[in-house]
Amino acid sequence: MGQVAFDTQEFVETLENAGLPKDQARAISIAVRKSHEVADVATKSDITEVKRDIADVRKDMEYRFEKVEAQIIDSRKDTAAQIALLRKDVESISTWLLIKMAGMMAAIVGIATAIMKFL
């Protein structure tokens, strides 16, 4: 933070011209100067710097959000591709099971027919 501009010599002269003794004018000037030294006052340049920092943070956040959004989109594409592959796998397994079941049904019908002929 910046310091408040304070001309102690001019302040002492103003107090002396108003009729205060030189020692009192100096003491008041020192007290006022010290109070300004501990004052935490923002200057225009401080505010400008903070605004610049905020703008930089916003740009950084926008960049990061865009990057994360791109990653999410890529992840969705990968997930969609994996789902498509899983569907193909399930379809081929169900076709294989259907063929096996048809073969077993044919074998059972054949065995049943053979048993019926022997009886």
C-alpha cells in the first residue's frame, strides 16, 4: 500500500503562522506524520495493480475452464466409443449364445425323437 503525501515542514509553518509555539507545532506535526505512517491507505496505483491482478486471474481461470471443458468433451467421446465397443461385444455374445441354444434345442429334439422311436 502507498503512503499519504505529507509535508511536515509546511505543516509546522502553518501551525506556527496560526500562533502555536515552534515546539508544539513540531510535536503535532510528528504525531500527524506517524499517524499517516501507520495508516493503511490504498493509492490509485494500488487499485490499478489489483485490477490488473484480477484481470490476470480471470484470464487464467477462463483458460483453465476451457482446458477442463475440452478434457470433458474428449472423455465423453472416449466413453461413447467404449460403450459402442461394449454393445458390439454384448451383441456378439448374445448371437453366440443363441446359436448354442439352438444347437442344444436341436440335440434335445433329436434325442427326444430317438427315445420316442425306441419306445
